[in-house]
Amino acid sequence: MKIEFVAFDSFGVKSMCTQVKIGNISILIDPGVAIETDSFPLPLIKRIFLKEKYKRRIRNFCKNSDIIIITHYHWDHHIPEGSIYKGKVLLIKDPKKNINKSQAGRANYFLKLIKNKAKKIEIADGKHFKFDNIKIKFSKALWHGARRTKLGKVLMVSIIEEKKILYTSDLDGPYLEEYADMIIKENPDILILDAFPSYLLGFIASYKNLKKAIKNTIKILENTNCELYIMDHHLLRDYRYREIYYEVYKKAEELGKNVKTASEEIGKEPMVIKAYKKYGPTRWKKWDKLTFKKIDEMIKHAKLYVPS
């Protein structure tokens, strides 16, 4: 079993694209990419360059994969083109059920593009598939973050042969304890976990939900025995990520758990840190380690604040 981290936020693009190769079968998960936001400490032209660079890389990986999985229809999880899916088996999030209006529109457009091009298209929600000795198992549709979020729903996916890889897609933490329990029950050998969108704190993300995500991540660390935890995606858009997830990294060290970003796993420094060192801060000028005590203070002040 070989895992290739194709494109991730720790590389400098919005993505979570992963290839798993087992024997003669290659499985590509979420072949999508988008440009990082303005709070990412790279000049716009460099962010555009990275997006195009990784889009080319993802296209090449699509061509060299047999099975392509799409867990939901945000741009950073699928490229809306037809030719790159030609002759492929596609396992996709249901385009009509448990889907919000925005994703449904994108899914409809995508299906038109791949019509008569894909070898086979299967709705994956809650289903199991078998390819030789490889089992691919999908969760039911799960919330993209908080319950009833306008971002819609996604699928988690497990790929199982001699080892089990669990790819969470966009659970944003997870916020929800029941999703943490689902991950614990799967008890994978390798966990690819998207982490909290801290760059949105004070906008559409709250400290209350950050605390939930941190506690749930710690619960996962305490109750699983993965040989590798890849923690990446949304959190790696924020150069404060180690201080934001201070309690998680502290617990991982205490437990001796192997927690890395995708870039660290391949021996490279996360792009958000490299860019910060070179170009300096954007939105956040000063910050500190975010302990549970400090998070509670933030939540308390937020409750006390009443806009005029």
C-alpha cells in the first residue's frame, strides 16, 4: 500500500487530494484544488502559481488512477472537467440526496461533463465496494462542520486491505462528537483528518466550536492507535495553527502519537510557515498558545458582548 499526498493546504493550496495505490489498482480521493485566501501569507501571484501547479499535478494523477472518489462538490475537492475522468470508475457523493442547493448545482454540472466519459459512476453514500482484495467503505452523508451548516454534507471514506486508511473529508475538526466516535470505531492504521478552520474565527467560526473540535481531536488521539495521523486542510491556512491547536499537539506529545501535516510527512515545512517567515504576518500580528483556559475566556467574552 502506497499513499501519495497529491495536493494539500500545507503545500500552499486548498486541497486534500490523496492517492492510494494497492497492487495494480490506484485510487484517487477528491481531485480538486482552489487558491488560498488573502490571509495566507503569500502574494497573490504566488498563490495563483501554486493553484495552477497543483491543478496540473492533480490532472496527471487522475489520468494515472483507476478509481476516483469525490466526497462532495466544493471546488477544492473536485475539478469540473470531463476529459480527466475518461475511462475511470467514479464513486461519488449522491448528487440529489442530502445535498444543499449550491453543491447540487455543481454536481449536476459535473455529471453533464463526465457523461459518456467515465467507465462507471456509482453513488457511494453509505455503501461498500470491493475491487480485488480492496474494500472501499463510505459513511452516510455527514455535516460539513456544525449541524445544519449551509456548507452541506460530505462522505468519509475508508480504504481497507492489509491496512486501513480513513479519510475524513470536510468535518471541520470534527465539531460533532458523534463523528469523533465514528472515527474511533473505525480505528484506522492511517488517519487523514481535516482540522478546524481557525482562519475564520470571528467571522463564521466560533471559539465554542473550536473547543469542541480540539476536545474531539484529543478524544480521537486517546482512543485510536494509528501509526500516522495526518492533520491538515483548513487549519493549515493559518500560520498560528500550532498555537491554535496547542492542546492537541501537547496531548499528542504526551501520548507519543505521530501527528504531522502532509508536507511534514514528505519532509517539507508547511507552506504557511515558510511564507510567514519570508513575507510576515497578514491578519494576525500577535498571538499566544491557546490553552483551554484561554479558549474559555474567549467564549465567556463572546457571550458577554452584545452588539449595539
